[in-house]
Amino acid sequence: MARCIEPLKDARWDDFLQRHPRASLFHSSAWLRALSRTYGFQPVAYTTSHDGGDLENAIVFCRVESWLTGGRLVSLPFSDHCDPLVDQEEDRELLSAALEKDFERAKWRYFEIRPRETLDLGTRLRRTQVTYAFHELDLSPSLDTLYGNFHKSSTQRKIRRAERDGLIYREESSKVFLDHFFRLFTISRKRQGLAPQSKKWFASLLDCFGDDMKIRVAFKQERPIAAMVTIRYKDTLTYKYGCSDAEFNNLGSMHLLFWNAIQDAKASGLRYLDFGRCDADQEGLITFKSRWGAAQSEITYSRYGVLEKSTHLFDLYSSKWKSRAAKGVLRRVSPALLPVIGRILYRHIG
């Protein structure tokens, strides 16, 4: 029999994640807590484990309630991947049936899973899919071997350029560095025609993860010119956000940040650097990640619902030509206004 639990209130959750080999940063209590604090999303998990006994399986979701985008379950908002932690086919069938029953009862628009490997839950609901590119770097080789696997005329050259030009690398888990990051993040998002997530989101992540979250900043003299956010969980360092001042991109500032993150992860005995997902048509970003020697694979998100073609307001807004129009508008918006737009928007689009 399947049941629904609240992972943030269940004392078994963190122990279960430590035991399960596919549990990632995005399953963690800290990530769920940050989602709940910032956006009001309610984390829930479906399991066949009995009350009082050890958790043996779970599929974790957030309930997203929005007048703009409708009610649904997402596993998980703002998460590059989130495997269903279910190993037995019998358990998967029970959980799929429970999700389908709750879908009909609650009248959700859909529920969505984001597994590392393609997985069909096998419900009677209509399934739609979107595929992304994913990169992960195996850190088991020596540091010299890792460096030797970098693209010589691009990655290695940019690292040397950053060092030769005297860029300074620093890392902290502090509000001061959060300010450096968020200023550059807002500038970068404006350049891309996108609104930034709210500063509250990043402050919540910093508060929930503490020293496991590092804000890595490259300085030109005393001026911050590039920054990234990485989070350590179990044996993996996850690169989650990056940004830069385009005026200094030719100096290799982002390459300097990644190289220091790799050295840090290697020195800490970690096994993987998770470069995250990118859209399948983002060829430049895919090339950038591949040139670090990272293995490329695919992540397929699956949505389960009933409508063959959605006419929902948000889906219409997301059509390609309207998306291009929105980006054009956002590129002209004052940087001071962009975070306000992001604060309003992102609670609806997890």
C-alpha cells in the first residue's frame, strides 16, 4: 500500500537519503526547506514503506499551487534532476497507481518527474516528454590527468590567461559574497533576456546548506567579474548557477572558477562534479561543458496529464515567438526592476 509523507517532518528522511545511492542534492532536506521557505511549495513524498519502519523507497514532489500556472506536483522545482528512489517494480506500480488516483482526486494539471535515466511510471495518463543535455565529470583520475583532458586550445588556454592576467579567486559562504553573486547574476540574466530568481532564494540556500554551499568569485583587482554557486552533497559537487560581467569574459574568469572548483572537489575526496542540465539546442553551452572532459548524457522530463494539447495561459505564453518577445522586453528593463519581476514570476513556474 502506498502512502504520502512529509519529508521535512519525517525523522527517517535524511537517513534514507544517505543509504540510497541515487539520492542527490535535490532530494536533500536543505533543498526542500529552501523551496518551502522561498516559494511556499509543500514537499511530499510517496512511499510504500510502513509507518514506524525504515524508509525503503520514495518519490519526492513539491505541491505547486498557482492561479497563473495551475496546481500540479513537480519532482522537483528548480532541480536539474530528481530520481524516483524506487528499486522494485512492484513498489513502482503501487506508487504510480497512488499518483494517478491523487491526480484525479485533486484535479492537478499534471505531475512531473525528472529522472537521470528515462523512466515511464506506466500510468493510464498521457505522457509528454522534454529532453535536456546533462554533463558530469568523473573526478577519480589524478588532477594532472583531469587537466590534460581539458580542451587545449580553449579551456586550458583560458585558465592560463586568467592566471597570467592576475585574476584573483576567492570563495566564501557569506552574505558579502552573496551580494557579489547576485549583482552579477542580475546583469547576466538581463543580458540573456531573463528575470533572475529572487535574492531570497539564494539567501535561503545559503542558510539551509551553510558551508556546503560556496560562492566562488573571480576578481579583477578588487572588482568582482564572475561568480558561481556550487553545493556539496554526499560525494558530488554540483554547479548550480554561474554569471559574469561580459566586459571581462575574454579573460577566462569562468574558466578560473571551474578549475578551482574542480581542484577543491578533488582535494575534498569527492567523486563527481555535476555540471547540470542545459537545453538540447544550447550548442554553445553544451560545447563549453564537454570541453572540461565531462561525460554527456540525456535527461528526459516526463509529465503525466490528460489533455492532448494544453491551452493554459502559461503554456501559450511559453510559445517560441512570445518567449522571444518577452526576452526582448526584459533586456530593456532596468536592472533594479528585474529582481521584482523574478520574485513575482518564479513562484508560478517551478
